[in-house]
Amino acid sequence: MQKRLRQLFTRAKERSSVRYAKAATAAGFCDIDLIIIKATTPDDLPLSEKYVSELLKIFSISPSSFHRFALSFVRRFGNTHCWRVALKCLLLLHRLLHSLPENSPFRTELLWARANRLFSLYPCHFRDESSANPEDYTKFIRSYAKLLNEALDCVALDSKATYNEEEVPEPEDLCDKRKEVGTLIEVLPQLQSLIDRVMDCRPSGASARNFIVKIAMKHIIRDSFICYTTYRREIVLVLDNLFQMPYRSCILAFGIYKKAAMQANQLCEFYDWCKASGFCGVYEYPFVDRVPQIHIQALETFLNGMWQLTESPSSTSSPSSLLGSPSTLTATLTEEDGDYKQIVKKDIVVISYQWEKFEEAGFGRDLASERALIQFEESENDNSWEDILDASVDLPMPCPSVAQRDATQRKMQLYNPQAVNPFYQPWYTYTHNHPSS
């Protein structure tokens, strides 16, 4: 009985507020409070675009109206216990986030109201008292409010974004590329979190069959198309530059990619349910790239093997520089039976260098007692090399014999760089005239 009385009281209160707003407007009063009340009527009709256009017109005329809207929205959403009013308030906020640019004071005023605890979208304290199934509607309203709360801190809800991938010129400078990838590493977790909040908004029970809830789901799902398309494009850029980033950035990027593998399966299941429920057209859904688990395991194994080459996990040097500098390899010295071993692990290959002690290697032996590898015959005459050279110059040339005079023609092979085959050179004959004896 008490629950029934609360339902009747909530309905009567909301309807009286709407009647008052309509009467004040007919009398010539026009205020943001009245527009918000008329836009959020407790009925099953969708949100009228007329009130969205009126608010946008007021915002364009008076910049101070953003602050008044934030306060009016706080009063309307915070004081209601009717799920229809609360859902239309969130739909109105969602539509305004789409219609207004990112640099408008609208987002700033909402963040200011949230920072001063004038209202809270998360945690949301709304509780429905106007329906026979309050748990289903309360859960959906809180999930939707949490989604919009994160959307205030993210730039994913952009009405100018397109579903098609656009070619963006990549920066050529390595420093600029690292800055861009570092920014993407900060944005991609926000997009992943938004996609999770979208999947949390899946209605259940009586709320899944309601007309207004279905309209809200269409707005939510279309925003997920933009989020996922942006996310899929940017994560490819991060993976292309994975091995040019510092150690911590690579770990964060791998965590994002690992979560994307699990999130893709959940998103495919969610989109299949949306298609079966008739939300949006089938042609509007983007293709979800599923990441095989073997890719995750292979990348994880490769990164674990690569980071063992660094001196410390907190090193800010890039993996590409580590592969080219052997001085940064980690040397593990273990003493076994008096021998020192240097073990270097690189993926699967293990290279071991054996270091022996100086005493065992024979460095302490007498070098004078060792036999030389090349030995010269000892001559009786201990002449210096200068004397030998002078003697060789003064030696007389022997006279050629008769047979040698007859064979005056000899052959000589000369190198010709212009030859067709450099490995086959022609032979030339020459005649050498010896002096007569």
C-alpha cells in the first residue's frame, strides 16, 4: 500500500510541475527552468527536438545561460523519483553534448557543478518510485548516468566524427611520433572505458521493452560506433610504433592491446543482441576485429624476452636501441667450480662465454721456455740485414745459355678491365732480347 501511494504521489508531483511550466510559458514567461521541465514530461513520448533547439538558441545569445542551465539541470535531475523524467534529463544532456562544440562553456559549467558536489552522475543516487518494476529502470538510469559522467571527461562523443577511417599524415620526426603515441596511450583507456559503460547500459526486464529506453539505446549505440572506430584506428598506430617507445609506454600499450582482445568478444556479443533487438540498422554496425589469443601470447613472450636485455625495468631507452648496443645487455655472473660464466638471454637463444682464470689459462708460465712458431736457421756468419741487402745488389747476373737464347718468345697474361668476362683474360706474347755474351 505504501509503495502504491509513493507512485501516485510521484506522478502527481511531476504532472503539477509540468502544468505550472506550461501556464507560466503561456503567461509570457520564458526561462531555462521552464524549458527543462516541459522537455522532461513524465510520459512515454520521446524527447522533443523543439526544446533542444530553444536551449541552443538561448546559449548562443547569452553565454551566462550555461551556468543557469547547470543549476536547473541539477534541481530537475536530483529531485525527481520518476524514471521517465530522469531518463529525459539524461537524453537532453546527451543531445546537448552532441550539439555544442568541445570548447564551449557548457562542459565547463557541468564539470564545475560536479566538482562542487551540486549533483553526481556517478555515483548516481537516483531511485525510481513511479513504476511497478523500479529495479530494472533504476539500474538502466544509473548505468546511463555513469556513461555520461565519463563522457564529460572524454572527447569521444563528437558529433563531427565519422564512421569511416580517415587518412591522417603521420609525423616524420621521432620525438613528435613519441609524443603522439604517448597522447594516444592516455586516450585509448578512456575509449575502452566508454565502450565498457556502453555495454553496461544493456537494459533488462521491463526496461528492455519500453519505447523511451529503446530511443535512448539508439543514441548510446551510435556513440559506441564512433568510439570503437576511433579506438580501432588509433590502436593500430600505437602497435606500429610499439618498439620505438620507452619501456613503461610499451607495457601500457600491451595492457591496452590485451584488454582489447577480451573486449572484442564482449562487444561482438553486445552488437549481436542489439541487432536482434532492432536497434539501428545492420549496415551501421562497424566490423569488430577479434584478436586471436595466440597473438597476445606471442607478443607477451617476445616482450618478456626483450626486456630481459635491459639493465632495469625502469629504463627509458627504447627497445630498438637496446638491440643494437651490447653494452646494455644484462650480464649474470655465476661462480661454478672456479669458472666465471656470462649468460645473455635473447628470446630463445642463450649465448654463454667461458671465462677462465689467468692461472689456469697458463698466463703465469715462463714465456722464454716456449718454442717459437717460426724458427730461422742459424748461420755461422752473424751478418746484419743491411750487409745481406748490399751483397744481393752487387751479385753478377748469370749469362744465358744457347737454349735460353732460342726460347726468346714468352707468354704473359695481362689484366684487361675492359674484357667481357673478367675471369678470362687473353694471353699476350712478348719477345725479350738478351744481350750477347
